[in-house]
Amino acid sequence: MNLSSSKSLVVKTKQSSNFLQSLFGIAASVVLLISCAVSEETKMKESVNINYEVAKGYFVKNTFSVQLPTPIILASKAALDSIMGMAATMGANGKPTDFDFSREYGIVFIYPETDSSVALYPGILELQANTAKLSVRIEPGVKQTYRMVPMLLLKVAGIAPDHIVWENKQ
């Protein structure tokens, strides 16, 4: 083998090495992009439990009604005031729950007007993507001599999601 063919072999080996490094770099980039996409997709499917506080001292205004049990997100004071009225009572615990809509939001679950007592019990509140999912246990009671609109108002820390769904937990 002469010197010229030896240099040619060295150049070809370096070119092959550079090509393999480039190929490896491209393959690594593709794997990284796919894993990030799968990670984002997994995040969208995962749900996170959200803590909440049951708000006290409110009622549904008689200017608002529903035909079916309905959850509603209250992302502002105006939204709260359009549906809910304050029912302050005497005593230390008689003040309605305060909301700071710059840091929290409300979720109200409203049951249709009825002449039976109805108890609403909150369950798990989950957030998946930008949808909240609330589980509520509804316990119908005895017939009464008056009509009422049962409701459950929750105070939740954070930014209000765009959508809410609910499920009945018996």
C-alpha cells in the first residue's frame, strides 16, 4: 500500500466517523422529540386531585334556575353575584365565605328546584387538561311544605378551568 492510498483510507474513515456521529445526533434528536410528545400527551390524560373548601352563607337567587343538576364555574365576583346571594346569619360563623378571585374561583353545583329535601355531598374534584371533574353524591329526602333550590358551593385555589363536568356518586 502506498502513502496516497493510506491517506485516502484515513480520510474515508474520518468521513464515515463524522457521518455516523451526525446520524447518531439526528436519531437522538428524534427520540427526544418523540419522548417529549408522549410526555405531553400523558400529562393531558393524567388527572390531578384538587383541594377545595365548602363555602357557607350563600343561596341561589330566584332569578336563576336549572332543569337538570348543573355545575358552574364562577371565575369572577360578577359571575358569583349573578347566580348567588349572600345569606348572612347572626353569630361568629354567620358571615358568608369570602372569595379572592385573583387567587381562587368557585364551583357551584345547583340542583333543580324541588319540594323535597335534597342533600348534596361533594366528592373528589379532579383537573384533567383544562376540565374540572366533580363527583357529587345526591341524597333525596322527604317531601316538604315549601320549595327550595339545593346547591353546593366550593371555593378552590388557583386559576379557573374552562370546563366542568360532574358525576353522580351514589
